[in-house]
Amino acid sequence: SNHDIGRAAGFVARNEHKVKMAGAMNLLMSGSAFIYYGEEIGMVNVKYDTIDDYNCCYTLGDYHAMIKNGVSPKEAIDTLAPKSRDNARTPYQWDASQNAGFSTGTPWLKVNPKYTQINLEADLASEDSIFKFYQELTKMRREDPAIIDGDLMFLLEDSESIIMYLRQCARQTLLVIANYSSDTIEFEIPDKIKEQLTKYDLIPEE
């Protein structure tokens, strides 16, 4: 994620399980990991009611071009809101107080209206805290040999809903399985992959 694209939670039908899965996919892969502000509490994209609340020059330009071509204001905003860069630029949501606790002044963008439900204070109080899950993930990146410098091996490259891969080094092998579809699915590891996992003692021999 970055300041030019929508937030990860906006692409995974924001719920604690999907947001955590997106975090795991980011932090358990190889390479440098980046946590863009708000990901660790599941901040989502914003949709303002009026174009006056948007700052992104591309959103504003496209909006006025659409209006000039006969598109209604509502239809224009409905079209542009999902891809506006302002989705990732709203103030950080610390708590449920004014301006989400970000400032007592007027921030450069209006806070996301969902800040009263999605904020750091509320997340830390939750049994399903996303922030605490991110803490566990970052701990793994510091302590687990397979995550620190292990190889990455994808095992199920033709699936439309499951990501499965190994992180492996001489001292440790980790198996990661994630369902990135919007549905709960039944899944059985293919026999060919079971043979590979058995030799790593990741599943028992039958």
C-alpha cells in the first residue's frame, strides 16, 4: 500500500479475518515489508458525499470532466471514489473523539466517517485486535529463521482462491495457506503437494 492507491482493507471486504490475512500475506513473504499507516488497524477507503471534500487533483479533474459530459454528480462520485488517491490519505484514526483524535484543528482531509468504529483505541480493546496480530507478525519477522532469510516456494499456483507457500531455511520450514476469496471454501491439499509436505514433517504420513 501507499499514498497513491486504496487501502488493502478496501479490497478484502473489510472484516478482521480478511484484513489479518492481507497483513500476513505482506509480512510473511520474502523481501522488505512495508506497513502503510492505518493497515495495522484495518482503516478502509473513504467516500465523501460531495466533491468539495476531495483534494486529489486527478479526482477533481476527472469529476469536472464527467460533469461537463453530462454525468450526474452522484454518478461521478460513485465512479471516482473507489480509485481516488484520497482513500489512502485520510487522517489516522486514533480514537472516537473529534477528528478521530488526529488534531484539534482542521485536517487537510475530512476523517473517514467510520472512525468511530475503526480506530486504534477500539481495536486494542477488541479480542480480535488487528494491531496485536500485526505485532505478532512483526515479531515473527524478527525471530523466525524461515521468515528472516528463508526461501519462498509457491505450491498451488493455479488456484483462484487459495495461496499456499513454504518459507524454508535449514533451521525451519513454515507452511502458509490463505483463502483470499470472498467465500468460505472447503479445501483439500492435493496429493502431489502432500508428498512434499510430508518430507518436511508438516503433515503426518498416512
